[in-house]
Amino acid sequence: MIEWIPFNRLINLQKVREEESEMRFMATWKDGIRIIKGEPVEYTRSRIGSCGVNLKILHGSQLSDFFIEKLTNYVELEGNIVYGVTKDMATNQYIMVVPDEFSYKRITSNGKCICCKHNNTSPAWCQSCDPWKTTQEWTSGNEEIDNFIIEIQIKAT
């Protein structure tokens, strides 16, 4: 599920690489990935606790239209997962928060979603079904970015 992630919830940033079009950082997301615990009928929404993520910073991502276009293209590629979007207030760059390069894809060891029968994206989270089950009150401060996140959440179902 794509969500707004306040930048101050990301710590221990380390540059991994820089290419012509983007920079990648490793970071720790203090809140961690959303999960669901318990039986399908009675479950609790939770998080896994802090976890490693990658930050994908596109050159030119200060412009919300540019960022939304690039994020849309990235999300639509099969197998790409985006946990959320954040913004570095010091640089005004919008940033994709994505799984670290060595974890969380739809794999059989995460189990199958009981609703759609696809492999989960984490041990207790289905990228396709669970956004409908989660209600959140948030804002990035930019209506275009907020609307984009909501649109992607709806498309994921």
C-alpha cells in the first residue's frame, strides 16, 4: 500500500549509488511496513516495526507533475513495489520509499492472500487487497501528491 511517510520517520540514511537520473539511499523506516495479524475474520492492523528501505530520489523530483509521472511509470512495471512517498523539506525533492533491494517481493514464502489468492508482499500483507481495509488520515501538504497516492491505492485493489 502506498502511503505518505513523513521524512522524519526515516533515519540512518546512507547513499548507495548515484546515476544520471536518480540517487539511491538505504534508510531505516522507524514505523515499518503495515501488516495484518490474526485470523481473517478478526484481525489487527499493525506494523512490523522498524525496517530497512531504499529511497529512490529522481533528479528533478521537486516538480510534483514530473514525480507523479515517474512514480506512475515505476508502479506500473510488474514486480515493483512502493511503500510510500516522502519529501525532503531541505531539498524539496519528492522521494519514493521502496523495498530494500534484497527483500519483499511477492513470494511464496509470504503466503497467499485469502481474498485474491496472489502471494503476499510481506508475511501478512497483500498489496492488492489490504489498502481497502486500511483507513488513514494523512496529507503530504500537496493535493496533487495526495490525490495520486489515493488513486494508486484504489488501482491496487
